[in-house]
Amino acid sequence: MAIDFVITWVNGNDKNWLKVKNSFLPPQNTDSRINRYRDLDILQYWFRGVELFTPWVRKIHFVTWGHLPEWLNVNNSKINIVKHSEFIPSEFLPTFNSNAIELNLHRIKELSECFVYFNDDMFIIRDMKEKDFFINGLPCDSAVLEIIPPTELFSHILVNNIIVVNKYFDKRKTIRKNYNKWFRLKYGRDLFRTLLLLPWAKFSGIKNYHLPIPFKKSVFYELWQKENGLMRNTCLNKFRSSSDINIWLFRYWQLLKGDFIPSKVKGRHYDIESIYDIEKVKKGFSNPNCKMICLNDNINAHDFEEVKKALKNIFEKILPNKSSFEI
């Protein structure tokens, strides 16, 4: 079974990109914060981790506005450089909305049916097998109910996703149909979330793990056909907006259809706000059960350079050698 990886990246320091971005004025209820675009200079460790820990990957689709890291070996046979203009319909371009980019990933030429999607802050840090992501063509994932947290703009996007799934899926029938996939001891404490939220008549939310997501490309086509207007409205927003839906809707769709293999979460997510969060991150790297890690940039400006240096030091200890993806 062919499995591809897709990663999106932007160089927030590119003057040409900044010039285009700054020619559009972000409206209210959008997200154009600097930490959506700035670079922690640790992307090379993503490639090192992929080469060392998942050598079985068929192809890496590197999605970019057009700029590339100076160190990237574009001649590596496993890498496919994909510019926004090569797969996103021209009516949606230019875009600075990660949701718009992600909703169109299925249009990437020669993308395999089974693929894993990474943000550029998600890393593989230990050996992983194909079966960690897909078994018999089905994504490996955890089905856990959740209440959407009140996190301003982002919570609006999650609510928009849930409105769509409640339109198509009856909660009680959906869970009853795949009872053995929703109630698994391997979900650990997360199983109690589902049990506590069972009495609610409709889906209140689905737990998101902020880690690489295995997808079936056909699910993107299916939802574009069913909710074309909603997809288009998101793609027309130049910046992340409260009216958007996002890529997690496709994941919810897979879960609610029962098209997945129940799996325990194999990674950890960290919100990094200051240098004091680095000790928590180190524990994640030292945990033998943590195979993937997400390092979400909420770093205050005062600590940014110090945090960047600290993260590079951590990665150097486990991935010190250049990969074939580096010049």
C-alpha cells in the first residue's frame, strides 16, 4: 500500500511573500498573527525524522507558496515540490489562509489515496510503521467525543465543522453502528469523555490531537461534492476566518462513517509560550511511547530566539546527521 506524506510550509521572512500578503488588509474575525508564519528554523529535523524513522514513505509532497529552504535538496527522488498555484484553483489565490490550502490538498497531482498530513510544527521522533497510520487502507485514529473549548476564533471553526457532521449523522445511530470502535480501552482516560457526553442528543465536538492525520483522498472529493458552497466560502477567505471550516472536518467524516481502525494516540502536543515550557518538551522527547510531537508556536516575542535555540539543541541530540533531503 502506497502512503504519501504532505507537509505545508511558509517562509514568513520572504520579502516577496510579505509584499503580497501585506497588500491585503485582514478583515475583522480573522487570524493573521505573526506566529502563523514565522520560522523556528527546525524544518530540517522534520526531513531527518522522516528519513530515519519512516523510510517506507512513498513520496513527500512539500507544499509552498513558491519559496524553498536554502538547504533543501529538490533533486531528491522522494520529494515533490508543490506550489499553491499548481493545485489550488486560481479563483482562491493568493491565499494566506491555511484552511483554504488544506481543503484543496486532494488536488495535488499524483497524491496517493492514503496520505498523512503534517503541519510544519509536527515531527516524527521515533520509529514508525505503515500500520501506525493505515491498516488495510483505513486510517488509524481515535474516536473520542469532546466539548468545543471557548478559544475565540478557532472555536467558531470547530463549531462550523460540527454543524456539518450533525447535518449528516445521527449521533446515537452512528455510535451504535460502530460501538466497538468508539468504546475501546486503548483510548485510556479519553474513553471517559465519550461516556460522559453520550447523553447529549447531538455531537458536541470530537477530540482533536494536534498531530499528523492519516487521510483518504476520496473523503475530500466526497465532502467537496456534498458541501461545495461551504468549501468555496472558506477558500475565498484570504486569512483564517470565524466562518471557515477546516481539515479536521474530513477526519470527523472518516470517524463517523466508521472508516477507521481504532488506535491509541502515539504522540504529544505542546503549546510553547516561553522558555519555561522547554522542560515539558524535553519530557516528550524522552518518553519512549511518544513517536510524534507537535510544537505549537505561541511564543512571546521576548523568548522567541531563546526558545528557537533550545529546540534546535533538543533535536540535535536525536537527529544530528543530515538527511538526503539536505544539500
